[in-house]
Amino acid sequence: MIDLKAPISSIMTTNLVIITPEDNLLKVKKIFEEHAIHHIPVVHYKDLVGMISKSDFLLYANSLGRGSDILIQDDQKLEFTLVSQLMITKLGKLEPDDRIEVAIDVFLKNYFHCLPVVQGTELKGLVTPFDILRYVGTSL
């Protein structure tokens, strides 16, 4: 039975790959290459401070070297660019007790592809439309 009033914490992903604002974009590149994920939360200790999406990263990485006379390899540029320079800080967020139907409503009204789940400022998990589809599919 599909229970859209169930808490988002029942379907969120909790096994997360995270980075810090002080990490560089070369680390981000390696994470995207090694994991089948599209969003990386940026945390300071346990507090969520931002997010890097694969599309934002690729847009930035693909722009490297264009119009520049500096002959530095792209990976070197990524190594010297900090996560804090690219991360998005204004995020839509959910709390663990928010209902699944609230997440659906947020996804339908916005262009978000991922919502962090926080308790206060502490990151607890992530939820994507894929998590909701998986929940609905397994409940049929």
C-alpha cells in the first residue's frame, strides 16, 4: 500500500558521499566518475552548507580553457578550484518528519532534482524523485 503520508525519512538515502567547502573540484570529478550519483552534499562538520550537482560541475568543467591563454591542464585548474567557489548554497530542504507527499509537491513546483533532508542544520539524508518512484513501484 502506498502511504504518501509516511515520513520522508522512510525512503531517503542515508549512505551519502559528502565533501567539504575546502575540498577541490578534482575530488568532485573523481567522485562523479566513481559513483552513480548526481548530487554531492557539502558539509562543514555535520552541517549542510551547500550542494554540487553533476550538471553544474560539468558546465563549469566544460568551460575550462575556453578563451584562456594560460596553458594549464584542466585537472590542474580543478585541483586549484575549491568546492566553495561552485557550490549552491540556497537549497530547498526537508525535515525527516516531512511527509512524502510534501516532497512530491516540492518536486512538482520547482526544478529541484534532489532535496537534502536536515534536522536543524545537520544533514540526515537526500531524497530524489527516483527515491519516490522506487517507493511507489515497490508498493504496487
